[in-house]
Amino acid sequence: MADRDKESEMQSERKVGVYVCRCGGNISDHVDVEKVCEEARKITGVVVAREDMFMCSDPGQYLIIEDLKNGTIDRVVVASCAPDLHEMTFRNAISRAGANSYVYEHANIREQVSWVHHGEKATNKAARLVAAASAKAKQLEPLEPIRVEAKRQAVVIGGGIAGMRAAKDLATRGIKVTLLEKSPFLGGRAAQLHRVAPTGELASNLVVELADEVLVDPAITVYTCAQVTEFEGYVGNFKLGFKREPPESNEDRDKIKAMRESNKGLGEFVPLVGVCPAEIPQTIKELTIEAGVIVLATGFRPYTPRKGEYGFGEFNEVITLPDLVKIMAESEKNGRYLEVKGREIKSLAMIHCVGSRQIPGIHEEDETGYMNEYCSRTCCTATLHAANTIRETYPETRVFDFYRDIRTYGRGQEELYEEASKNKVLFLRFEAAEAPVVTQNGGSNDHPLSITVKDTLTFGEEVEIPVDLVVLAVGMEPNNVSDLAAMMKLPVGADRFLQEVHPKLRPVELSVAGVLLAGTCQSPMDMGEACNGASSAAVKASSLLGRGYVELDPFVAEVNMDLCVGTGACVEACLQEGALQMVEVEEDGKKVQRAEVNPALCTGCGACVAVCPENAINVKGWTLKQYEAMVDMIVSDEIAV
């Protein structure tokens, strides 16, 4: 009883500061911010309630810092937008004031209030959320980050342009790297390109230059034909099992055959294939590696049109843009006409947005019931680059460009569109619901196919164009990494790409601490963006491992050994393997089983708290008492609105 009285006395002495953000009108247009502050000042323990146009700005943070420094407050409540946007911003501000960064609670009054409520209801709800946060803040105790030793070793999964860039940047920062690539070759999709838009550089030169740097670096160990089979551990101490085995896919066997037929040796570049850095394994071999961080650079695959989509799979003259790139790369002669399989192409059609920007009710779903509703971003530039190359190399080949919209983003890419116009590429624009129709040409001319479309540039006039070749500008899809996602519990977005924590604040981090993203496994990117993302991942990884340890948020389960009776219910309910286990301890001369938490693995989900019959477990920073205090305040008469 005395302990409770002492705890209650300590809480009554705590001084809470409430800081309400107007969010440039996002909040204050619907919430009476002054009224929320007025109500907050009535709450027991709240000594300051201030407002600012942008609490996340330097002047807004300064309000908090000054009140902490001069002793006006010792607990902080910020009422603003969602905590995943600026929680770290305010924690850092509190640290700069010399206070413990965990004496802070957040009330989301934008997404949970102003964006879904209006008028008096919005103000009422905002005031009660602030009151609940204030009640919890009074019970917050200073916490310390969990410190975990970290191995200065990284694993990069994927040997494409992004994976190699990440590996090299990590090695440059003094971190040993193991690079795992499931195919026999380095280079990924970049190695299968001819020239890079918009600069026109040979992709092979870029791949070879980077691969050479990776292969000669003593800090980098490369394993091709390698597939991850096991995963365990946590940031700073991961353990991966992988196996090397002879290639099984026909595609890989064809690439190896191409290498041998071209008399290319190890480490040499095979056109449109990549660099083979090591002997291809003849037997299965299983290996294990340890690392402090993991960088995922698993890449993308081009969309494969379904049979019948714009005639694909029905007419031999309908191919994809990657097919065209390969044909043009293998053609060593210029001439009046582009030649494909010995046939002169006098008229060529290119169709944008195949497998991108698909619309429910208009486009067909795939076999899993999914469609790609996102823009693949790079297709327009690649299509226009190919169109310009054809017009400049084969001037008698006419090019017709069928598009819904053209998005040539990035430096030097809009010029490709202007250049295509000067090169007399004829553009025809169509609506998504009235896409071009590809049919067999029944006319008397020599063109095998015909395309019919309603051209919105000519006010819906129906146009029929006979062509020799149809090229589909297919979009990007993430490679299938469902096995890795399940094994490592990786978050996957609605677009099936791996999902970063926040696109602006934590753009290369996953919710699994210590696992980072590089390149097109995250979203459609061009080569420059993929390499920039890989370099960002390398910088983040080196900052994590640079001190020899990592610090994790302390919001993890904690067992009160005085209350634990060892039922094991918590271990059964735990959602994170290895986070909770039963251990043998000695009590009063007897050996008994008690629950023990591995804080490096615990995610603080609270599943164990819910099932413990003795209430022997709490999550630090989110205890049952804190929850109860919040609920009591929400229904309290202290809030008048």
C-alpha cells in the first residue's frame, strides 16, 4: 500500500506540457485548437498547453525544448499528425533538451480526428484524445534504449546493379560483405539492356565496371547460384543459411550455354546475360553466414502479358519491349529498315502501359485475382528511347506510338519526347476503356497486323494502321520473394513490392530492424534511382554497425518475476519466434520454470500480456495501468466538451 501511495505521489508531482499543432490548417480547419488547449489546461498535472502552426518545425520544437530546459515541464504530449511521421522528430527534440526521449506521448488528431470529423464532434474527440495522452504521460517512466552488440558484417541478397552498388559502398566503409545471387550471373536486369536512357550509354560498360570493382574487393565475397534457406536472429546478430546448387531453370542454362559458346571466361561479360564471377556448382552445398545487417536487392521482372492481350501469344509479330531491346542489341548493321527474324519492319507500333495502371472493371485480373494499378514509371522513357534509336538507325521504319499518358520524369528524359517528335514518331492517344485493338490484317498490303484505335488527339477519330510489328511496353513487377517474405516476416505493400517504413523519413528501412532495401524490390526505378537507393541502404547499414552496437526502442515485454508462476501461456501466445522462452531458475531452493524475454527479438505486440493469468507481464511504455489511465480520462467529467 505504501508503494502505491508513493507512486501516486510521484505522479501527482509530474508536470505535463501539451503542444497542439494546427498543421497549416489540416487540423485547425476542423478542430478548435484554442478550445483543445483550454480544456487541456484543466487536466490535473498539465501545467502548459501551447499551440503552433507547425509543431514539427524548428520554432515548434523550440517551444518544447525551452519548457523542458527551464523545468516548466517534465513530461510531453504532442497532438498533431500520425506518430509514424514525426515521432522521431519530437523524441530528438526532447533529447536535445537534455531530457529522456521516452517521457513523451503522442495524440493523433489529424488522421483520427480532423480528416474524419468536423465541427464540435472533431473538437470534442481531439480534446479527449489529448486528455488520454496526458493521463498516460503522467505515468511514463524514463526508459533506456536496448543496446545490442553488432557484427561488422553485411549480407546483400541480389547481385543486380543495386546489389553490387550496395556491396561496394559497404565495403568502402570498412564493412565485410557477402553477396548472394541466385542466378549464375551478376548484373541482373541491367545486364540485359543494350543502352541506357536517356544518356545512351552502353549498359554493359556500367555493369562490367561495377562488377569488376566488386570482384576485386577483398572485403566482398560473392556466391552465385545461392538461395537463402534459413533465417534467424535480430539486428546486429543475424544468421542466414543458404545453399548453392546447379541451375535448374531453362533461362539460366541458356545463359550458361551462351557464355560457353561465346568463349567467355569467368569474370567476363556475356552480352545481354551478365558477368559470371565463379565456377558454377556441380553439387548442392549448404553454408551458413552471420551478419549485422541484411540488404535486400532482389530486383524486378518485366510484366508478362496474358495470352491475347494486344494479340500477345496469338501473333508472332507481337513482342515485348525487352524482346525488342534484345533484337536491336544483337543487330550489328544499320540500314533502311529494322529487321526482325529476317523480315523488314516497315511499320512498327509501340503500345504504352501494358501491365501498368490497370483499372478494375476495364482490365483483366491475373490468375491470383490481382492487377497492377501502379505506374511503372520507367516504361515511357524506355519506349521513347527505343523509338528514337529505330528512327535514327533505320530511317525507313515508321514508328507509331500509342499511349494513354506519357510520363518522362527525371533529368534529360523530357528531351526524349521532344526528340521523338522531331524524328517523326507519330503519336496516338487512347482512353483506358478504348485501348487499341490488334488484329490480323485482312487488307491487300503486305503488313501482317492491323491496329485500330480511337485517337483522342483527333477528337475520337477511329484510325486503322497496318503494321509489321507490335511492341508492348511492359511494366515492372517485383520478383517473387514470397519465401523470403515469409521467412523474414517482411512487410509487402498492396503493389506486392517490399514496403519501406516511411517513403520520406525512413525510405530504405523495413519494419524488421536491420533489414534494408535497395533498388527495384521496393518500387519501379530506373538504374540511377536503384543505385542511389542502394547507396542509401549502405549508408544506413554502416551507421547501424559503425559503433559496434545498435540501440533499439525499449518498448518490449518485461516479466515481473515476483508474479510469474511459469504457466507458459505467454510463450504459446508469442508471435515472434525466440522472443519469449521458459528458463529454469532457482527459488527457495527449488528449480522452477519462469518466462524470460529476449528484448532484441520482442516486438512489443502485447500478445503475452493478454494471456498471462497473473498479470506478470507488461510492455514497457504501454503498461496496463497506463491503458487504464487513458480509458478513465476519455470518459472522465474533467473534459467539458
